[in-house]
Amino acid sequence: MVEQIIAHLRQVNAGRSLAEQMQLLAPIQALQEWQCQRLLTTHAKLAEKPSYAKAMGFFVDELYGPKDFSQRDADLMRVIPKLAKALPNKAMHAIEQALWLNALSFDLDMAVAQSLAGAPLNRDSYARAYREVGRGEDRAQQIQIVAGLGEQLADVVKIPGIGLLIKLSRRPAKMAGLLSMHEFLQRGFVAFKDLGNVNAFIEPVIATETALNQKLLDPDINLTEENPLPYV
């Protein structure tokens, strides 16, 4: 588990460094912002439900958005062996899934940003770049990680005493310079502790994203006439 987490962190760090060298960080961040708005538009009805709003916000803001995760990732790289001894295995697995999603998403975003080549970003240019990049297996994997992560987080919040453990660890985390990592864990806990039936939230998201992915990559669908993306 620790080795996998470190591998994901190194992959993201390498991707950021390469993107910076290629002057792609700003286009990638703009792309991520657009994708977040697309997700919120596509799943607007779910996001409007009070019990789902925090979970949707967590996925968009903490896992997939243009936020700078470098400090959180640096914190994790420093303390992950110790963290593995302190946190339950389910919590560590959820962290691993989150970082895997982050690493894969950044890689795909970088490819789409390169394909866009500076073109104005809208539903049409995005759809064309998405199809040009392809990588259907990676896209399907990305969606499945989201499904698995949702289930993992739902299990984590059921662990007896996990809320108190996270609350009590805030001060030590701050003193150790690990506040960004702690806040990430705390927001994940808060987002999912009142979610209720996680499948009622996750399954519609997965079904919709799977259908969108298939349509965007289907060569028999004319994206000019049948673009499945919403207007953002």
C-alpha cells in the first residue's frame, strides 16, 4: 500500500514537472476548471440534494479540480510510512485510490491540453480533443476508480472512532507541518459521513460518465451533430 501511494505521488510530481517544462500548467488548470464545471452541470440534480452536495464538492474540489495539491502531496511523501501505522487499512486504501485517481486524471488532462494546442476551450473543442487522445481503457479505469473510491470512503466513515481520531489529530498535524494533508482527510470524512446510501449517489454518476465516455469515443457518432456534453 505504501509503495503504491509513493508511486502515485511520484507520477504526479513527474507530470507536473514535465507540464511546467512544456508550459502546459496554465492550460491544464484551465482545462480542469472547465471539466469541474462540466461535471457540476452534468450532475446538477445530484449536486442540488443537500445529502449529496458535500460529496460532489469533495470529488470536484479535492480530487479533480485545478487546486494545487503539491503541498498535500509533499506532506504525504514525508509521513506516509508513519501514517500507515496510525490509520486503519481502509483509510489508507481510500488515500491510495484518491492519489491514483489524481495521478491518472492529471496524465489524461495533460494529453487533452496538448491536443487542444491553445484552441479556445468549449464543448466542441473539448470533445474533439477527448476523442483525439482516445485512451479508452484509461478513461474506463478513471471512472471505476471513482466508483471504488466512493465505496471506500463510505466504509471509512463507519469505522468506530475515526471521526474523533481525525479531530484530535488536527493540532499534532499542524505542529508537524501537515495541516494540508489533515484538512484533505477531514473534508473527505465530513463529505461522506452524512451521505447515507452511497450507491444512490455513486451509481448515477458512474452510469452517466460511462455513457458520455462511450459516446465521445465512438467513431460512428458525429460529434458536430451529436455532442453529448452540456453547455458550460
